[in-house]
Amino acid sequence: MKKWYEALFENYGKKYDAEVFAQGTSGECDFFEKELGYNKALKIIDIGCGTGRHSIELAKRGYTVTGVDLSESMLRRAREKAAELNLAVDFRQHDARALPFEREFDAGIMICEGGFSLMETDEMNFAILENATKAIKGGGKFIFTTLNALFPLFHSTEKFYAEQAKEGMSQCKDTSFDLMTFRDHNMTIFEDDLNRRRELKTNERFYAPSEITWLLKSLGYESIGIFGSKLGAFSRSDALTKEDFEMLVVAQKKRS
């Protein structure tokens, strides 16, 4: 039986690109460029690339990008979009828990829960961080977003999802947050690209800033910055607070 995060992304590429949370691509890539010193000689891996929105935008700006994702359906959409723009982007199907790369990339990005936090155990989520780290060269940067555990300690995730809901877009209902596991359980309701209404029981892991710091230190990162994550407007100026649903993490590996 397929896991919810496998079933969710089947025949969903076009509808996914229309979702509210997928509209900040250009501004987010502005941040990546600044963090990478506008060095277009760098090779970047985009983990959980989905329909390739960040990979394609970075390729348009002259960067060499490899996009990896578990979903062949999402990758097919990514390749279609790249072909329409006559862009050369290397899209590959891989499980982020078992990437075949070792110090091949100068930097890595993993945005909008690109695999991490979706897995059913903490060990599986850690394996994604571990494999991403293995793929990046010493001294390289790893930039990713994940769910901020400070938010559900002070706010109702059910109310948040209701306020974010837009007509025709995906919705999360019947939400419950488990304080023992920091997992948010809900029913995700959406319409796929074949115009079929679908309902999936999902759960995602929220992480405390201190957890992320400890996990990254254990993997050999020497510089770890955690910030508030604003859609399309990532910035080191945004201190993380309990009002941020997601956190932005910028970490740099020790030079080997």
C-alpha cells in the first residue's frame, strides 16, 4: 500500500503549481542566489524538487541544478516545464532517504517540505538530512524549510488551515496536533489533475529550533541560522517567532 506522501503527488503536478504555497518561487531564488554569492559555477541539488519550480528558476538564471524527487508524476511535469523553456535541468527519481551522491554538489536546497518532515518516523526524516549532507561538499551550504513546532504550541493548526484555504485548492480538515510526537494529523482534501476529488489521511512532523540545531550539529554543520519563513521573501532579517508556521534554515558544512 502506498504511503500518503506517495499517493498525494500522483497526477497532481498542474494543480500543485497553482497552490498558494507554490507562488513564492522567484523571491525564494533571490535569497538562494544571495546566499551563494551569485556564483553560477556552483552545482546545486534540489531535494524534493516536485514540479521543479526552484530548479527551473535557478536554471533560468544560469545555475547547474539537479532536481530529485520520489514522485515520477511530479518529475514528468518538471521535465515538461523545462522542455517548454528549452532549459537543461537534470531531473532524477530518487528517494531522499537513500541518495546516490557523495560530495557532488556545492549547495543543496529543500523547500516546502521537500520530503523532510513528511516521513512516518523521526529516523526516516533524519535519514533525509543525512543523505542531503552526504551529497554536499565540505564548506557547502544547505538551505531548507520545515514546520515550526513553536507555532502549534500557541495556535490552532486547524484554524490556520481554515484561514489559508482557497476555493479550488487543497484543504486540510479534521486536524489534531499530538504534543507527545509533535505530529499534526489531518485529512487532506484536494482535486487532482484528472479532476478527481481525493481525501488522504496525512501527518507531518513539526520541529523545534533546538532539535534542528542539534540534528545539524550532529551531521557536521558549523554554522546554523534559523529564521522565520515568509513565502517568496526569505530573509535573514526575519527572526523566528511563534507566529511563523515554517522556519527557514541556512546551514554550512565544515570544510573537510
